[in-house]
Amino acid sequence: MKKKKNIVKLFFVSLLKSLLCIAVVIGVGFASYKISYMILSNGEGAVETDSDSLKDIINDATTDEISRNLIYVSNDKNKVTKVMLEICNTKTNNMDYVTIPVKTNYTIPSVMYRKLCQVNQEIPQVIRVSDLKQYFEDESDAYGYGVLIFEKMLGTDISYYTAISQETYDNHYTQQSVKVAYKTKSAFNNTPGPDGTIPSSNTTLRVKMKISVLSDSYKRQLEDLNHDQTKIADFIKDQYERVVSNLTVYNKIGYLEAYQKMDVTKYHYWGIPGTYTDKIFEVDTKAAKKALKQLLENTEAYTDVQAFTGLNMISASGSPSQEAAGPDDNSDKPDAASSSKGLKIYVRNGSQIAGLASSTKAKLEEAGYTVPKVGNYTAETLTTTRIVVSKKGQGEDLKEYFNNPELVTGEVTSGYDIEIILGTIDAN
């Protein structure tokens, strides 16, 4: 009997100890909550969007050393109208904007496509960038999954996304027409080898494109902040109340702090490598990956204002290469000695595609060249356009009107200075 009482006593003692331990744990948890609540209530850890709170944490806020922010622009018709990749480099204080045409068609890789089909079975494997929002019911899903698609397309990680309205874009940006040049592997000018295969070589392609650049008024708006923390906080609050973004408040503040160290007049703007076919753009994924890698690995700060008089090409240093005209370089505009304007040009159709010679004549005459005659070339069907000049040094200025043409010095039809034999590649 006595033994049974001892067991009962031991049970209640153990139960009491357990209840006491639980009470201590609850007490500690409650105390921690109260302490945290007091700290947050005093604003020491709060992440608010009002100006006073933002000013308090500006000094602690940071962003990635090199941030890649994908900027979407959309209108009230559920269409994506513009896309830019903003690269903010806090190591060099460089800012680069890379435009990706919204008329881009992209084939989603099979593995990713199968996963996306679990989100929406109706999504096509070949997507059009402008229709991105129509593939997903939720807007944030469209932008978030869009980031994954663009990462595959461009071959680079993307840190954040920001979506702005067409009205905001019109207030902050404008468009600049450029000739985007990039190097890619091509078989245009090579002849088959002994085994019958056509070797490839590095080829520079040029594509006319409209790229997004900051408007003068928005540049002035950024310059007017002038490192004033109150203005910075108010600017952040005003800007990010009107956008959709997965940037945290800390990211936003860190971004704008980085902006303050950059000279907005020296921002650089690029077009993504790719080609147009029947108004549909296709990103050259290998060339795009290489170009973006060069921008991300660039260690030199921009010291000059970017010029748009020449080609828009990214070099190893992340700035326009020697092929592109700089501020004092008119290499894209031939002087009188090398210009073909004033010379007689005979355009012949070697593509066997009807009407190509006539349309080329119209294009060249509109540019100021003299084309008295067009005709057919029947010796063979050319793939690459051939520019035959009677004197060495002629015809260089004509190359920009064709897709990587072959320029040779040789015999030209009597009465003419230059003979252009069109290939099938320029039919598009």
C-alpha cells in the first residue's frame, strides 16, 4: 500500500515539474515577444514606407554589388509594351539598360515548359514577350515566371523585377534608334570543306532597333535629389507606390543610394543581340549571354557620355568597341573620298527572288546613292550579297545596307563603278 502511495506521489511531482517547465517556456516566449514588440514599436526594426521610417534605415540599407532588375512596361490592354534589363553596378558606379524587343518569340526549353504547364496547361511553348501577362491569371505570376523565362533566354540570373505603367514609362523614358551590332557564329561566307560541311566563323551582324533611354526630364529629377536623404525617402515612397515589384524596402533604398553615386548623364544603353524576321525578333541566346557577361564583369567606370552616332556594340570593357563610333569618331559616316555617293551603281538580282533588285534600288536611292540600272544575275544563285568595286577602298559605306556582304575588287560592268549582286539572305 505504501509503495502504491509513493508511485502516486512520484507521478504528481513529475507532473508538477513538467507544468513548471512549460510555464517557464511560455514566460520566456512572452517576454521575448514583448521586447521585440517594444523595439519594433519604437521604429528601430520597422520596415515602413513613410518618409521618417525610411530616413532612419537608409544608412543601413544595401543592394547587391551588381543587381539585375528586369523592368516590365504594360498598358491597360494587358499587353507588355517594353522590357529592359537594368544592370546596376555598385563597384564601378555604372548603370546599363539593355532593351529586349517585346516582339520577341522564344521557345521555352522542354523541361521548363513541362513545369510551367503545371501552372497553366494552356501556355504555349513558343511565347511572345508582349503576351506574357495573358499566359497567367495572376499578374505577379506573369512577372515572376517571366523572370525565369528571361533567365533562360538571356543566360544570366535576374535579381528582381519591377513593373511600371505605360504612363510612367512615357514620363521617364524615351526611345533611341540605333544599329545594334554583335558577333555570332555564321556560315554565310564559307564554302563547303572536303567533307561537305560548311565551316562557321565569327560574323558581325547589324540590326536596326529602338532602345529605351532615360528622358532628359527624368535625368534632371534624379540629379535634383542631390544626396538629400529626405528627398530620397520621399522619392522612393512616390515611385514604388505606383509599381509592382518584388524588391524589398531595403533593396529599393539600396538601389536609390546606388543611383546617387552614379552620373545619370553617363548611363549606357544597349540592344540585346538578335535578328528580325518578318517583324518577329529572335534573341541570339549565345551572343546575348556573352554580351551580358561582359557588362557584368566590366571593372572600368564609364567616363564618357555614350554616343549613338555609330554602332551599338558591347566590347570586352563593357563600352562601345572600336567598331562603334565614339563621340569624335565618324567611322560610320564615310568621308567624300571613300563615299560611294556620286558613283554609278548597278544592282543585279542573284537571289532569283522577284523584285529584290528594284526594292534595293529604291532603298539605296533614298539614302542618296545613284542606281541607274537594275538587272538579273543568272550565273549562279547567291546566298550572300556580293559588292564588286572597280577600285580598292570603294564600297565600304554600302556594307551597312546588307547582311554581312562580301566586298571584292574586280571587273565591273562597263559604264559603272560598283556592281552589287544580291543574295537570298537579303531578301528578308
